[in-house]
Amino acid sequence: MIAVDCGRIGYEDALALQHDLVARRTADGIDDVVLVCEHERVYTAGRHADVDAHVRHAGGIPVVHVDRGGDVTYHGPGQVVVYPIIRLAGPRRVRAYVTAIEQACRTVAAGYGIAAHTDDRRPGIWVGNDKLAAIGVRIQRGATSHGLAFNVDPDLADFGGIVPCGIHDGGVCSLASLGVTTTMEQVARRLVTALSATLDREVSRRTTLAALELPRDRAA
């Protein structure tokens, strides 16, 4: 599994990149890939999102309709976004995959002394009644796209323009709001390490998108 640091990248550029990688992964043209990035401010709406009800006031932040599950969420500076493009196999593979992402997020939170948890009624990773990380995925011909967004130190006021994930009875938090001082780079690295463990895949880190040009037999 190759982990690629994409830096700050436009959301729609990242979406197009994911579509390309999914096509290549399903054709067995590349090995599993994890994109790690940060976005400019954007609201994204999943396939079944109730945009009219859950976007309160965009305030100049664009709203992009996407092909993942879930409702409306926010991405922006100060948030580590991770997009695994991997081939799944075996029974109950989707549930097991989502559980692996959840566990990776909880592991990272625990590393900072935070007891995060999941909630059967509400998607994502929670600390008390506030969401620390959002999760939304798509599975296409056995390959995954989209993924997770982990709040390190985003402007939490930007979440006020929406009902995050359509959840009315919960707030939003970040590592910074919980008193943790860290860096985006450190959180990104810890997330990749945790995902490597929960997905049971060895990881090779790359720092440029050129790594994605590697043919499958060299992508170990």
C-alpha cells in the first residue's frame, strides 16, 4: 500500500484523482493507495444528502455534490483528509472496512490521550457529544474511495454553515479544541500508521503524486 502526501489540493481535483485511481485499481493496474491531503474550505454533499435542509448558509463556501454515502460535511485547512483506494475481499468486507477506519481514528486519538468512540446511531468518531472525525466511503467494483476527515485545528466556525452529516444533536471538536498541541504532519503520519495496522497492509510512503505512476509490480 502506497501512502502519498498530496499536500493541499482542491477538493474537485482530489475527487478526479480518486476516480482515476479507482479505475486503475479495479483493473489491477496499481497497488493499493492512500492519499493524504488537506483541502481549501468546501462543503460536500453525499448521494442522499438533504442539501436544502442541512446547508444553513454557505457563506461563500462552495457546495460540491459527490458520489459517497453520508450527508453534508465540511473540509478545510487544519483537517487531515485521508482517501484509501484499496481492493477489498471477503465476506462482510464493507462493514469490516469501515470498522478498520474507525479503529484507526480511535487509535490516533488515544495516542493524544483522548478517549474517542463510535456511536451506533451516528456515523463518525466522537468525543462525548462532539464529532472529531467524519467518515464517508464509496465501494465501486470492490475498490474503495473517499474516506475520513480528522479535525486537527480547523476553524470550527465553518461547521456552523451546515448540519454536519445531518446530525442535529451533536457538535464538532478538534484536537486543538480538546487541548492537544500537535501538527498536521504528525497526525497524518499517525493515521497512515494506524490504517496500515487496521487494514493489515504494509505501507510505503511517498511524497509526490509521481509515485502513482508506478506499475503494480513495483508498488510494494
